[in-house]
Amino acid sequence: MNFVPKATAWLMVMIVSSVGLIRSASAQEKGGEDETGPYNLVPDWLKPIPNNPGWGFGFVYGVYAETPDRIFVLQGGELPSPKPADKDIVRGSNTGLHHAHMVFIVNRNGEFVEAWTQWDSLFTRAHKVQINPFDPEKHIWIVDDGGAFYF
């Protein structure tokens, strides 16, 4: 019967744990798994929704840049654009939320490229989009509170 003495087992656990910490620390280095990285704010980068006067963006839950000119934006729907005297619309409020433009694609200038409004009814709160770089068909995976979908 083979067994590992407690001291040896404890040492093995510590080594494995240390390797895990070293690997996670290296993932934080530039070029690692840091998805946000440093950025500079560009005022008014995201352009208004075309042909949609009176409506603006709701909460943005996720962004994924497939390429510089194909940036996926996931939001919670549209909100009525506030008027200067409108006290019912408060920044950060869901008052008047319209379930539309839940997923759309913009280019590097923040201009609409595609609107996926045909899928709006599938989403409640889409918050993650990913494309597997090894998938030859480039399926687009969107994670929502209600489930996961691919297109």
C-alpha cells in the first residue's frame, strides 16, 4: 500500500498553490489576460442610435472588440432621451426602458454598423460576448442572465 506522508502532501499542495499564484500574477502583466487595460476617454464617442429620435442608450453591460471596426455593445435597452425640464428621467434609472437594441455593433468611430434587433426578445440582460479565436465558423457567444446563446 502506497501513501504520501502528511508533511510531503502539505508541501505538494503549497507548491501547486504557489505555481497557481505565479501564473495568475503573470496574467496581470501587459499582454496577459487583462481585458480592460489602460484606456483614454473619448467624449461622445458612441454616436446616437440612427433613425431613432427621442431614445438613447440604457445601461451598457458588455463590450467586445472583435476588430477595431467591429465592436459589439450589449445594453439593457433604450431610454427616452431626457429633456432639460424632465424630472422623471434620472441618470441611472430604468424609467421608461424600451426593450430594443440589446445587441449592436459599432466601428472605431462609435458609428452603428449593425443592429441585432431581431434577437431583442431573447435577452433580458446580456452581459458578456465572446468569439472563440479557434472556432473556424467564428460563432458569437452571448451570455445573458436567462441563458447563453450563440449565433
